[in-house]
Amino acid sequence: MKAIKKTGVIVVFISAILSLFGCKPQVLDGPGMVNKAQWTAFTLSRSDSYAQYNFSFTVKDSDYGASVTGYCRDGEGNYYENESGIPVPYETIAALRELGIDDLENISDTPSDEELPEVTDESTVELSVIYYTDLEKEKAVTSELSIGIYEILLPLFAESST
């Protein structure tokens, strides 16, 4: 019994030490087999001087299906908002995954530009990605990618309002 307790204490100690070095979003399937972890959820927010491109989406993908919440406007100025969750078809999730959100650089890995003056009429885009391990990463997202995600998700909001 002492050997089991001793082994347990050693495992906990090693885990605590390793946790100090951070986590990488990948999964070890076996010796020499590494699978890159995929997002299970993400939140994309954009603030822009052009009203159509002010939006916020939270997409969640789980074993039970995918859903999106948030708000946006279409080109005609129609405003859509849904906080209860719109079902997201598999094809839409596949299109979102093809955009390479997981491959974007982590904000903490990019140099800071705090010393630069703030441009008040510039678009701001924020992307927070959550992995199945509940690891959350802020990603460096381009304006073009944010509009691409908007164009994929806008039809879901428009369809849900009819």
C-alpha cells in the first residue's frame, strides 16, 4: 500500500513540475504519434467603423453537436442576435476548420506593440480559442479571416430569424 501512495505522490509531483512549463495544444496518441489538438470553441469579436462588420460570435463544437451564439448585421443593415444557440451543420464546422484557426499564432508569442499610438478608427479583432483540454489561447487574427468567418456564419443568423 505504501508503494502505491509513494507512486501517486511522485506522479502528482512530476505533474505539478511539468505544469509550470505550460501546455501545448497537441495530443500524444502513442510513441512518435502527435496529433495537433483542434478547437472545441472559439469567440470572435470585431469592432469596426463600418456597421456591418461589428459582430461577435461564439462557436461551440462538442460530441452533441455544434452551436453558435452572438450578434451581427447583414449588408442591408438587418440586425441579428441569438443567445440561445443556433445549430451549426457539420459542413459549416468543416468550413470553419479549413480556415486554419488552430494554426494562427498565439498572441502571447507575438511581440507587443504597446508603445505604438492607438488608432481610434481602426478595426479591432479578437479571437479566443478553447481546446478540449480547456486550454484557452488568444490568437493573432487578420481582418480578412474575421470577415471570412462572418461570411460563413451570417447565413445561420439570417435563417434563424425567419
